[in-house]
Amino acid sequence: MKSFIFRVIILTLISAIFLGGCGKEENSMTIASNKEEITWQDLHTDLGKEYGLVAVTEDMIYGCYKENDEIVIACQNKVSGNIEKVRAFSDLSYIKNIDADGEGNVYIVGDKESENVLCKIDTAGNLQEIGDFLLEDTEKAINIDLRGIKVDSEGNIFLWYEMGILLNEIFDDAEEDVYGMVDRIYIMDSQLNSLFYEQVINVRGTELLNFSLNEAEEPLVIVNDNEGIYIQRIDRKEQKLSDMTRMDNNISTSEIVGDIAVTENGFLFCQGNGLYEYNEKKQDCEKILNLSSYGIDPYGILYMGMDDDKIEIIDNYGNDDNSEYVVLRKGLNEKTVLTLGVMQVTQNLEKKVADFNRSNGNIRIEIVPYYTGENGFEEGMEHLKLDIIRGKAPDIIDVSEIDYAVYSDKGVLADLYGFMQNDEECKMNDIMDSVSDAYEISGHLYSIAPAFQLYSMWGSNMVIKDRHGVTLGELIQILEESGKSLDAINGFSADEPVLTTLCTFGMDEFVEWEEGVCNFDGEYFKEIVAFAEKYKGSYEDGSQSRGIDEGRIVMSVGIITSVADYQIQSKLYKNDFAFIGYPTNDGSGTAISFRGSELSINAQSEKKEEAWEFVKYYLLNGYDGQGFPSLKAQFEAVMQKAGEADFSIEEDGNSYEVPKGYYTDEDIELQVYAANQDDINAVRKLIDSAVNKFEYNTEILGIIDEETEAYFAGQKDLDSVTDVIQNRVQIYLQENKRQYYLY
């Protein structure tokens, strides 16, 4: 039986690897934040338009946007920001690509009556339609698609196409009439007379990542294949591709965000939150900076370039949905730099760091990943834990994946209530009562997130009969009264996931965190293990809707993240529906868990007040529409919207109501719309009843999972297994306390 804990770790590792970078990361434990350091300084200029495509020269930005159903090209001065020339194209349905030469002539590839046309706007603003394209060797080609255009100082035009061609024209072993994709670079003169073309075969693991001109106007291609990345130049005199230069560094192209930009030394690319340069001569990949530290979203970048003293970026991350021009130059740091330690950064948190850094003129947040790809995930986790108890952790810590409760009374994390007492923007009573009740430890709040979700159990009220908050014994009795077994509960996935779910829900029932003691050899824990051993149902035993209709399923366990989730479950149970809650010795059986990044402040930081400014900002602005907001005002707005219909307006002016939520399985498709007040009130009541915290403690659950395997396999009796679990967890808790006192 594969361990559930193992699968969770593997999924986390995959996510962390996606966000990793090539080359060496900064050591997260030695980052300085003094004001005397030389670092990149950023200047953001709002361009006043939202561009879809841009071309950049030394002095100008040429941007394409749509206005009044017309395609428009604007010529905008970099220094002043003034738009000097505008040209509209009423006869083009869309523009595929643009480029500009050093003199200021702009070349546009557009679609006119389903044909590609090349237009030129000269420096005087005159428009010349150069004409359609006549491409060589395309008689049998299919799916011809233009991907890019480049123009050199002599007016030569380079067109990058992707197309499908017959593979037997390339490979002797290919079958007839089988097509494969290739990338072709057509080299033409200023009048579109074709000189020659070169191609990269985009099959069998090979892919053209980028075509561009370097500083010497050499056309070059950057290609990825099964062995990694290589560069080839197009020799215009010899009309052929040069020998390839293979990159020594292992750069995973699956992790690259957006386009690759050619630089004087090699190429520039974004990987996760990082901006990197590969130096072709040095055969070395170097991380330049974290984009979010300078208010830049890698997913919105339209252009980036780099020379000796500056980096230029144009992105669609500006205010009022306008594009912006960002210039980064080295200079003396004038901001207070705070570090934000994470195991793996979520896209929402990364975006909010960028937003905060854009809006705050005095503070800069630097994300510090503890899992970097060079160390193991568990090693990174242990390193972060040690830094926390040593007082050497970053100023702000994402504790979403950290078992921090064992340190809660040791003064390692700051009490957030202390900051809220004198803060007019965010006070203690602004937080949802259920969130406070679940996450308070002895009257202190050590972490917060912008959203939460609910874990509970629900089902047919004919079976539940309005009972809410039951013990495991009472739950079994309720099922027996209805002639049902444990398998009539849908949502557990059999064996240890049942145990994992129940223990995660009820961890506080077994552990006294402040005292460092546990109770895993008592009768209640034994009941849970026995329950998990008997349960044989799963998600895979047919659809939930059919199981409910046939009476095989009378209860379900799962997550409620919205009023729409409640409406869907109510429909599945034919409106004969009630919440009973997970079995528990104490409480309602409905638990709360933060959704997204859960932030704490390092109590040993010298910049706790500044750290609170970001934590507050994230709390106030980090809700992304998923789950329920942790703040009362935002929660009330979400509840109100749940009862309001959403409409979408079509191009013909007609409108239709948009569903609030969807559910599908192999037998049914459900859509729910605006909720009635009874549904909204039921969700409010459910949230008010939740006082427990759904907490995933990796270490303890790992011990439970490992030791109970012998019981599930019939190799050990229950008492001996729970005795071992009790001893191992107690040692773990004592070791954590001992580790704290050592430092």
C-alpha cells in the first residue's frame, strides 16, 4: 500500500521543482537587508495604453492595441512617454507581429481577408502595403502559421513560420502522408523577394524556442531537444545553419515562462519568479533578480531586453490595465528590505508581493525559497524549522507547510493581535469569529491567510435526522439504524486516507501542543483506526449521484468552499440534506482550514512593524475569489453576491445568466445559480459552528501511517500499534521542545 504522506510529498516536490531556477540561488539564510547595499533600482512608466504586441528600439516603443474596433499602432517615446504617431488599420482583422528597424520604420504582419500581408510605416508616418507572401516549398504544407518577424538595419526581413510538412521528405523511415511540424526562417529582401530559408524540425523531441537577431544582427535560433538547449546561427553568406553551441547548464524548458530574449552575451528568460541570463561564452546561467521584488509579473511580460547597465521590460501589469515600461539599473538601495521565507510560493502570493512592491515606496519584499532544487524538500523544511527556532528565519514566514504549533508558546512567532490593536485598517474584530476561534492558541493569533474553507460531513436528513456533532460511536449507530455500513459514506478513499482525514481533522484532540504531550493510546484513537480498517468504499465505486439515487451512499465527506458547493450537494441529495460533521469527541465536526499561503511574522525580526504592513496588505488584498474571505467585510460582500445573479452579454446584445458552480460525474451534470436566502443562511450557520482546525501535521501523520500498516495487514494487534504510535509521537514532541531550548 502506497503511503498517502509519500504521495503528498511527491506532489509538493513537483510543484516546488516547477518554481525552481537554474544556476545558484541566493542562500536564504544569509540574505542581508541593510540600506547600504547596491541592488537593482526600478522605474515604472505608465504607457497609457494596453498593448498586445510591442517592438522596441533605442529610443522608441511601438505598440499595437485595439480601439473602436480598429487595430492601432502607436509610436511612443521612451523618455517622455509621449505618443508621437498613431496609425489605424481599418482593413486588418488582427495583427500577428510587429518589428522596427533602427531608423524607426515599423513592419506589421497582419491578417487581411484571411491572408497574411506585410505593411510598413515609414518614419514620416506613411503606410505602404508591401504585399502578400510567396513562401518556398509550401505546396504540400499544412497549418502554416506566422510566429514572428525581425528586420535588420539593411531592410532584410526574417519571417518565422511554423507549418506541417510530410515527414517522409525529412526522414527515410517515416510513413507516407504523415505530417510533422517544422519551424522555418525565411530570409527575404526589403521587397519580399525570398533569398533562402532554414528550418528546425519540430518533432521527435526537438522544439524551436526562439528566433531573433543578436547585437551584431546575426540571425540565430535557440532550440531545445532531448539533450537540452543549443544555439545555432544562420550564415547568410553560406545560406546554412552553423554548428550548434550546446548549453552546459541543464535548463528545463517546461519551467520557462513566456519568451526568451536574446542578449549581447546569450539569452534572457523568466523561470518561475526569477529573471535569468544564460551567458553563451561562460556557459553559465545566472539569476539576476526576483521579478516580484520589483513589482513585475512574469506572466504579463511583452518585451524584455538587457545591456550592460540596464534591463528593460514592458508588461501588462500596470495601473488601470495599461502597459508599463520598466527600467532597472544598479544603484544604492533606498528601501527597507524584508525577506519572506517560503517552501514553495503560490502564484497568488507572488502576485501580491509584486503588487505590494509596486505600491510601497519604502519597503521591498524579497521572496526566499527554502526548497531550491539543489536541496531536498525535507532538507529545506528542516532548515526552515531550525531557522525559526534559532530566530534566524526570514522576517515573514509562510507557515502553510510547517508544523509550527509545537513552538507557539516559545515566542518564536509574533502575536498578530498585537499589531491589530492600534491599526485602524485591520483590527482583531475584523476577522471572522470562526477563523479566530480555530486558529487562536491561548488567546494569541500567530498566522493568517486571506481565505478559508470548511471540512465536514453531510448527507440525507432521513438518516442524519438533524443530528450535528457526533462521536464515532454515534455515527456508526446512526448508520446501523438505517441498515447501512461504513461504506455508505462517500469521500474517503479507503484504508489510510480515512485515517489521515480523521486525524487531520481531530489532531488537536490528540495533542496538547503547549504541554508537548499526546494521547494516541486511548480508546477514541483506537476507534478511528478500527473505523479506517473496516471502511472499503471509495470515490471509484461508481458516481456519487448514482450512489445517492440508489441508496448506497447516504453521507459524503469533503470540502465546502462556497455557497455554490452547498447548493450542489443539496441538489445531489434531492434537497433532503443536512450536515452531521466529522465524528469527533468535542465540537461540531466541521473544521476550518486556511486556503492559500498562511503568513506569520518572525518574533526575532528587527522589522516586525514593517513585516506587519505586508501581512496586513496580503490579508486585505489577497482574497482571489476562492474559498471564503477571512475578513468579515469581504465575507459579507461574498455572501451578498452569492444571492445575486451573474449575467454575460453576448456580441448581439443578448444576455444570459452564468452558473455559480458546476458538478459533473459519469451520470449527471449540475449547474447552480443565484442562491436563495435559506441556502446562504445555512452556510452562515455551518461556518459559525466550526471551531476546530483542519491541520496536516506531516511528521505525526507519517508516524501514524507507517505504524498502522502492520495493523491493516493483520501483522500486529491494535493495542501494540497504538502504543508504538504514542511513544513515537511523544518523542517527536519532546525532541522539538528540546531542539528549541538548545538554541
